[in-house]
Amino acid sequence: MLTFRPRPHRLLPRSTATAVRRTPVPKRTAAHRTSSFPYFSATDAHRTPPPISAQTAADAPTACAAAATGTPHSVPKSSATMASQEVIIAEHGEEETAEGSTRAAWEGSDVTQDEIDWLRRTRRIPEGVTCRLPGNELAPELQPGEFVVFVAHFERGFGLPISDFTKKFFEKFGLQPHHLPANAITTLSAFISFTEGYLGLWPSINLWSKYFRFRTQVVPDPENHSTPKEMTQCGAATVLPRRSSIFPRIRGLESCRKWLRSFFYVKNTTKIDMIGLPKFVVGPPVQKLNWGFDPKEVIPEVNQIDKIVAQLNGEGMSADDLLATFISRRISPLQRRVHKICHMSGRHDPTRMTTCELTKPQIRMRVKAIARTQMPDTWEWGKEPHDRTRPAPAVSARKVQHHTFHADILLCRLTFLHRHSLLCRCSILSS
């Protein structure tokens, strides 16, 4: 019988976010990991068991159902509270003051070997990449060739090696994983699910910038209000929807304050780059590189897709559908994959991290573990994503312009031949 080991969730209550850590983080012992808790953590709900025998395979659905329980911090607030919070977010400027000094600096890590093993079993970390647990250091202390990644990011759709879009995203905006809070990874995963699962297109920076923008997290300085504020070392780039965005609103967890305590080290050991991340530099972003980029109305393809977004919204597509897409398909959207979500072919698809199917209550609990939602246990798709049996329609304006261009060329050639024929006839008659 498969068993899932409960563990305390690393995202502590918000009240502890104001306490400044001045001592090294103690490593959890076996007693900590085996102590009883009233709930399974979000990571345990995501975990997939290692290869098992035929005898235990029959018991896997029962074990999965037992593990898919919710967490206290994921209970959504009332709609009135959420609406007021959206108004507050919309009225904020380009900067937001971090709450307490713990959000401005590293606090150490409490990642365990069990979590590393889970990431390997679920194919979020490939072969050829070694992992190393941090010691008692507060800030990362890397060895040559190492990078810093976060378990909280992996839980929300991150994976190695990173996809081409993820790599271009980091390069375009001058970011690294520790600059993006966990809720930003949730938003990116939902966006990729939309482009691949509903549009049938690979995600692009232009389309992302049409609907989202960055807001800077800065360190408070009560003594010098007029001086420029320094960006926080971790989570400096918060992702928010634009005011005019019609993209479904992805509401991240408010209690996701301790994601930065889930870091560990990875290193590539093969000639092929199985990581793809930019070179790690501790500290905040050097500059706000292209943070103000907005394609607006200058890119025809974005305008064409915007009409499709409005159409899909009218057909019932919601934020819950986008989150349920990558969770139910069992993929990591930010990870490099051989084909899009709309080309997936079932539980044995090579892009999946496991062949284990999830029930609708399990999908709901995993959505609640990473976002605020009011999905019921018996939820239904507002708009289901495409797959290989139901291919997505072509919506790229580039293709439309391509066909129009060739049609214009054909028309010009026919016109030329017609005029040439008339000239020949006239020359024959004149002679």
C-alpha cells in the first residue's frame, strides 16, 4: 500500500513574516518529518510514487485520493474581500513596499532530501543534473557551476530544463528565479496553458506583455523618504495584470510569504545544458530591463489573438480552467517539452510527469494549493483545452498575413499575364 509522508508546509503564517531571522536555520530531523499533522501539505498532494509493482499499482488510486487533501491556508476569501483587494492593487503605483525585512533578504532554506527525490520521481529535474541541499547559510553559497532554484516554483509549474519561452523571459527582462515570487510562477504557468492549450501556439513575450506587467518590490526606508528605494533581493518583480487586460485574473495565495526558504542548488553534469538558467547573481535585479515594454497596437498578431481571448471568455473560459489545464495534464508549463499542450495524446504522452490520472476533487485541491479559487468539488470545465483528438484552430495573424501575401502575389502574376497577352495581341494586329 502506497503511503504519503506528511510534512509541515514551509509557507508559515503571515504573522511570522515580520520577525527578523538572526540565527542559522536548523535542519529538520526525522522527528520533525514523522510528527503528526492534521493535513497533508501541498507538495505531498503533488507527489507521484516511484515505479511500483503490479500488486501495488492497483492500490495507487486509493493512495492518491487520500493524499489529495487541502491545506488551511488555501481557503478562498469572500468575493467582497477579493474585489476590494483588486481595487487596491489597481490603485498601486509601479512600486510596492515590502512588508518587513524578511521579504528583503534571504532567510536560509529548509528543503529536505525527500523533496529532492520527489522532484526527480516526477521528472521535474532530469538526469544529468545534480542537486545539493543548503547547509546553515542564510544566503546562497554556490559552488562553481551551480544555480539556485526553488521547490515552491517547481510546485507551480517550473521544471528543468527550462523552455525556450522561459529562457527568453529571463533574458528579456533581466531576471533570475529568485526575482520572481511563487505567485508569479503560477501566473506564468496559467498563461502558457492558455497559449498552448487554447490557442495552439507557443507562448511569446509580446503576447505576455499585452496582458501583464511588473511591479517592483522595494525595501522600506522610513528615515529617507525622498531617496530611491532599493529593490528586494528576493521577489523584486511582482507580476500583475494590466488595467485594460481581458485575460482571466489569476489570484495567487496571500499566505505565500516563505517561498524563498525553499531554495537549493542544481548543477549540470553533461555536455548538453539540462538547466538553461542565466548565471546566478545574488541580490536584486541590476536594472529594470524592458520592464515597461508594452506591444500595444503595433503588433498585428497580438491584436488578432486579443479578439480570440475575448471570444473564449464569452464561451466560458476562466482562470480555474487555465490552472486546471496543466494540473490535469500533469505537466510543468515552464519546462522544455517536445510539443504543445494541444498536441497531447493521453496518459502515456511523453511530456507528462506521470501516467497517474487525477480525479476532479484532486485537481480542485491542487488548484487551491497554489491559487485562490472557489471551485466546488463537482466542478466542470468552463472551456476545456484542446488535445490531439480535438486540434486547436489556427489563430495566428502571421499565418493570415502569410496567405494574404501569397494571394496578392498570385493576383499580380495573373494581372501581368493578362496585360502581356493583350500587348501581344495588339502587336500582332498592328503588324
